[in-house]
Amino acid sequence: MRREYQIVSRDGSAALRQFLAKEGAALLPMVTLIEQGQLAVEELVGQLGKAALEAVLAISTEQLAGPPHPGRPGGAIRRHGAQGGVVALGGQRVRVSKPRLRRKGSGEVAVPAYAAMQDDAGLRERLLSIVMRGVRTRNYQEVVPKMAERCGVSRSAVSRQLQQASAEALQELCERRFDEIDLRVIYLDGKDFGGHQVICAVGVDLSGKKHVLGLTEGATENAVVVKGLLEELVARGVTPERRRLFVIDGSKALRKAIDEVFGRHNPVQRCRTHKLRNVLGYLPKELQGQVGAAVRAAWKLDPKEGMARLRTQIAWLERSYPKAAASLNEGLEESFTINHLGLSPRLRRCLATTNVIESSLSGLQGRTGRVTRWRSGEMALRWAAAAALETEQHFRKIMGHEDLWMLKAVLDEGRLLSEESQNLLDEERVAA
């Protein structure tokens, strides 16, 4: 029986429909089974997809070896039977029958179409995307459509694919360049992944768009690790010559590394959320509301009056809660940095804390929360990179981004603070 094959382009669905309608008699048994509920539509699609792939392989083979000549020798490239193979289809893997070819005197010859179908990057991307949405690798087979003769979705196969995909995500993140992006705010904070610390840097450009700048394994208290991350950012185009506002969690190592890598001319804002959380942690519950309200109110005042109010609060706390007083006093002047810069209230609200990076890291937690065994820091870093890139796709512009021009004007002026404010900061540093 003569078989006809028709090659169609990606936009050739009309031609394919005409061909199937012409040869529709072959599909009648399948239609009957579907109507009787004995064959799923997706199973039919799977069978048709497999048949189409094998037809492409047959055509590719014929282009190399010519049409089959039973009983007669062929040309330089001859057919050598068939064997089972696996190809990528729609982000999944399908078993097919693959023709074998041999060149006289030199061994096996690859079928070009089969070699092209071996690229399973799409499968890795789909696996990573699904797992980043909270699907356990052990349950992946329940998510993948159970189409005919699908394979390559065992736990071990999924783990290998995910390892490669997350490594590619980490490499992509580490090779990003920022030469053409005018970053004016950089947030730095850390996250724990199963006992392994990962430091994340997120930048904000003048339009308010957020960018994941980099990741490194280690704690924010480790000066060597933090400095290494900042030096890597410089090497990838975050130039120290441009003034920026840094928002950090209060780590002394972070503060020191910023001065060493980017210079002392960059203003630094201590995260108020971290500050208040640390202070209240030393107080009994009945005092937490009162002290918290007083601190938050002081941060709304001008720097001179606000710090005077908090120094009064510190003196009161020292009598009964010296640790709370010391926590509030440590780095006090840098919790007022944005007040010194004279920015709009909406923009100050976003720049007062590391919530921007906290939300990014909470996205990582949601996407890696089902990982129950972190084998190494390298694994934590790979997963964090993959989850960061996934989370970045859903980033929104920061609150008050319309007023970032005000921050740029202050930073570009060169005189970041008024003389009075600078003297006040110097006094506070000496007192601390």
C-alpha cells in the first residue's frame, strides 16, 4: 500500500486538516473508541504526534539513503534496520522507532532529524517551571499528561533535569551585565535555605523597575563574602563612580563592604523593619506596642527632632531594658538617612525597609518550600537563582517610583546632605 506524507510548516494547520480529512478512514476506529469513552483525546493526540515524528524521521532517512530497495544494495549510506529512540515533543519526551543508517566502511550515520529532536532544553525549562510552582518531583508524573508511551519523568530523571536547569539559571544570573542600566537603589539582605545562607542583591533603576543583581552563598555578617558579592557587581557594570542609595538589614559587615567597594560617598539606609524587630525582641509584650508606636512616630519627623525623641526613649529604656536601648541606639543615625535626603513620603516609605528584597525572597521561599533536603550550599545557591529568575518575572515597580527623579537629583548633586545634617550625622557616629 502506498503511503503519502505531507510536510507542513508551523502555520500549515489548514493543509494538515485537509490531509487528515482525505485519509480520514484510518481515523474512524479511533473516533469510535473516543465516542465510547475507551480512548482519551490526549491519547489520540499523542499517537498522532508520535506518528508524525516517525514520518519525519522516515523522510529524513530517505533524503540521506534514498528510497528503500529490498533485495538490492543501496548507495554509500545504507539502511540498517531500526531501533527504539526518545525525542522531545512539546516539552515532554516520546518513544519512537528510529531508522538506523550505516556508511560503508565507516560505521553509524546519524539521522539529521533525530539529532535535531534530541535537544531537550524545552523539557528542562518546563520541569523547572512546574517545580518552581510548588510541585514535588516525586509527584511530577501526576502533573504530566499521561499521553501514550511518554517517558523520562521518573524522580531520578526529573532531578537530573532540574539540576541542569537550575545550574543554567545560576550561570545566566551570574553573567548578567548592568552597564546600560542606571541603578540608583540597591537592596541587600540574606535568606536561609535549610541551614545554608544566601545573600541576595536587588537593584532599582530610575523607572522603578527591580532587577535581581546577584546571589552568593554566605551570611550577611561575613565581610569577605559580602565584599566578594559587591566586587562581582562592579565587574558586571555596577560602576562605583555613580552614587546610589543602599538599603541594608543592619549588618556591620554589609556597611563596611559598601564603603570599601563603592566608597563612603554613598548614603546607607538601615532597614527600619529589622531595627524595630530587634528592639522589640528585648521587651515584654506589654511594652512592645508603646515603644513600637513611639519609634515609628519619631521616624516621621525631621532628622534632628526625630533622633532627639529616640534618644529620650533610649534613656528611658536603659534603666530596665539595656539591651533594647543598645539595639535602638546602634546605627540610629542611618535609620534617618532618607529623612536627610528630602524625598517624598511615598518614596521614603519604600526606601525605609528592605521589604522589596524581602518580598523577592519570600517568593523564593514559596517556590522552594517543598525542598526537604538541602545537600549543600551549592544546591541552595542553584535553587535560589532559579527561583529568583522566576520571581523576577512578576516584579512590579516600587511604590513612589514617579519620584525617583528626586533621589537622582540629590545623588548627582554631590552634596548628599546639608551641612547641618552632615554635622549631625558626624556627632551621632561619634556618640555611637
